[in-house]
Amino acid sequence: MVDSTTTQIAADSLKNSHSESGSDWILHHVMDGNYLDFSPFAKIYLPHFELFGLDISITRHVVFMWLGALLLAIVMMRVAKAYKSSLIPKGFTNFWELFIVFVRDEIAKPTIGKGFEKFLPYLLTAFFFILFGNFLGLIPFSATFTSNIAVTTTMAVLSFLVIQFGGMRNNGVWGYFKGLVPHGVPILLLPLMVIVEFIGLLSKPFALAIRLFANMTAGHIVIYALISLLFVMQSYYWAGLVVPMALFIYGLEVLVALLQAYIFTMLSGLFIGMAVHQDH
Amino acid sequence: MEFASLAAGIGAGLTIIGGALGIGKLAAAAMEASGRQPEAAGTIRTSMIIAAALIEGISLFALVICFILAGK
């Protein structure tokens, strides 16, 4: 015979097995995962690979990175082909020319100055890759691959390499390191200046990585936290407050997506300019 | 580790004070400069947005540490 205490125990154990604290729900949606989550409709499990003990399985962020790269390649190849027939763009090409000319005239030319054409491909690629990544993350049921610290660190390492090789190619290897320390520094301060400049060399790309990662993650976490307010209050009437606030933060996210791509590219250009033209 | 969430909350609050103060002063200076010379408003606006994104980047460093703490 099933009495009330056994039903109570069964109900409690069921509740405990499915319960998770609020932050688990938020983090579970924001972080990377091994399946593509179209939750009430479908769940696509992604393959698991391991190479020499390192986990290189295909995750959500990897799939969206491939999608972003594919989209970028298709769009840019169409734009490049359109310039073969006529130098005056129209329609689709015109739209992308807006951004390309913006990167060239507002980011590359003022920050790098003379010789900016050599770095323009890298700056354009960085800008559009981050832009596409940020905007892909705003589509429902998708994932933001720029909110993955591994992706942003890799982009920062690439910027670091471009900065160092650009500086060393223009000034020579020893000349580049000599030019790091400003002129007219008293001899006693020199060791301190060298240490400070080396730390500065490494900390600037690190800041680039963390800035992009934290901006993207924080935006999504705020939206999820607002929506989880509905579940905490357990009433539908809160939706009148929660949904407009979440939509407002979503609009802010669109602005932040554009802004962060611009900031990453502009700071990379600035550091390249400082490394290439080292006269303070 | 029972105070980890409390530490995360207090840390985030303190960080936001610093960031908001910085961006507030920046916006005030930008408004004043635009009022003095309305032709330069576009340039001032661009520089203001860049500086605001940099200040926000710093406050997000501390936010990342708060995330790590809150997860403990």
C-alpha cells in the first residue's frame, strides 16, 4: 500500500534529481556544450574526439565558428568578385564597402600611418570575424563563439604575433627591443623600464582577449538572469516587466557587438602603429 | 567556501561603482566639450565611445574574477 509518506519521499527525490540552482541554468546556456540545443524541438549531439589525450571534440562553439568562417568567406568572395566588373559598387557590395572603407579610413590609416596597407588584410579579417561571431550569437538557439576564452585568446595571440613581426620587420629585431624603452631615461631607471615595457608587451593583448570575452559573456548572462527572474517569481505577470527589460538589454547587446569588434580592431591597429613607428 | 558568493556580489558592486564613476566623468567632459564647440561633436562622440569601451573593459576584468568566485 502506498501511503502519503512514500509518495512524499518519491516526490522529493524526483524534485531533487531535476533541481539545479539558478546560476547552473544560466551557465549551462552560456558556456560551451557537446550538443546543439534547439531545446523543445531537437537536440543534436555532436561527435566526441580525443587526440593524444587532448579533447578536440566538436562542440557548439566549433560548429558556429565554422559557420561564421563559411559565411565570411562567401560574403567576402562575392564582394571581391563584384569589384572585377565595375569599380562602383551597388547593393550588396555597397553595404560591405561601407564597413571595409570604415576599417581602412578610421582604423588603419589614423593608427598605423605610413605603410598601413600591409596590415590591412589582418585588421579587416579580425574586424569581420569578430563582427560575424558577435552577431551570430544574437540569433535565438545559437551560440556566441567569441564568448569562448580560447577563441579570444587565440585572436589576441595572433594580434600579438602581427605586432611583434610588424615591429621587428620595420626596425630590426634588436632595434625593436631597443626602441621599446623611451629616450632620455636615466641609467638607474633602465632595468625597471625594461621590465615594465616587457610586461606591457604581454599585458596589452591579454587585455584584448579578456575584454572581448567578458563583454560577450556578460551580456548573455544578464539576459538569462533577467529571464530566470520569471522562474524565480513563478508567475506570468512578471513577464510585463521582464520581457521589455530583456529586450532593452538585447538592443544594448547589438551595440556592444559592433563596438567590441571596432575596439578590438582599433586597439590592434594602435599597437601595430606603436610597434612599427617607434619614435615616441 | 561559504562566503564565495557573498564576496562575488560585493566585488561586483564595488567594481560597478568605479566603472560608473569613470564613465560618468567622461560623459560630462564630452557634453561640456560638445557644448563649447558643436562642430567637433562628431569627433568628441567617437572618442567618448572608445574611452567608455576601454573603461568598461577594465571593470569586466573584475567581473570575470567575480564569476570565478561565484562558481566556487
